[in-house]
Amino acid sequence: MSDGTGAPPDDDLRERILRAATRLFAELGYDATPLDLIADTAGTGTGMVTELVGGKQALYLEVMRRAYEAEQEMLVAATDAFTPTVEGAVALVDAVLDFYAANPQFRALWMHRWLADAADTERLEAEYVLSQTQHVMERTRELVPPDVDAYYLVATVIWTVFGFLAGGRPTQGLPSRHHPDADEIERFRNYLHVLTRRMVAPC
């Protein structure tokens, strides 16, 4: 509830702090984002950030937990709808691509970790990434040929999707890194479909 001064309720401020932290951690990484920058972006002070969310690491862990929950919601829906067919695998890959194209902040959070960002929170990969990978492997196991390593197949989709969405496809007009447009994404999607069909084809 408001304190009568026009200040937002604590829940609203906490949410604003978390949104600011998510954006800054995604843009700059954990190590390069000071707590006072998060506070300034959220329009408050570091004392209030600490009171409502905790210190910088606690804030980061909450941001990553939320990212995981959003990813998990997507994965559960996609794997629940999965059928053990080639087209089922294609639909699953589409769900992953669409999710990260629509939520670039989650992709960026994980890619910073690939570069050893937030090294004092190593448990997140075991707690979040490996459990999600295992879930997908279990759901798709009967479709994957015996000569294909299921873990690396799942990981290849993530690595490829993250890499493409992070930089697009260099061309003469766009030689440097850029955010891919809708046409580029559809071209990449077609490539992913071919890759998926080849990888799950019987050996």
C-alpha cells in the first residue's frame, strides 16, 4: 500500500528493481553491473534495493530464478505437446527459437555466463541448465538415433540459437553483429528444421 507520498507500494518497487536488474545484467553482465546503477535505474537507493531484494548476488539469483521459471514454462508446454516424430522434433525446436527471439534478455544472461560472468554462482548450470537438458533428453529419447549423442544434440540447438540471435548473419550490408530481423529468423528457422530432420533421421 502507498505511504501517502505518492511512492509506489513495496511490491511495485521490488518488481521495478528486478526489471532493472534483469535488463542491466543482460546488457552488461553481473560482474560489470554495480548495485548503485541498478538502484539508479529503478529510481531508488541501494538501501531500498537491499531491503526489498537483498545484496547484488541475491538480486542476481532472483533474476536467474525468474529466467529459469520462464524457460521452464516454455519447455514444459513444448515437451507436453511433443510427439516422437520428426515433425514433433521440429515443433520443439521452433518453440525454443521463438521463446529466445521474444526474450533476448534470458539468452543474454546465459551467454554472459559462458564468458565466466558471475563465477561465484556456478551451481546455476547444474541446478537449472542440466535439469532442463535432462528433461528434454528424456522426452525425446526414443526419437534420437543410437549414433547421435542426445546431450550434444540438445546443446547444439541451444548453442546455435543463442549464437544466431546474438549476432545475426553477417552480410555486405550488415557486416557486423546485429539483431536479426524477421526474414533472417525465418531463414535460420528453415536451416534449423533441416538440421533437426537430419539429426533424428534413422542411421
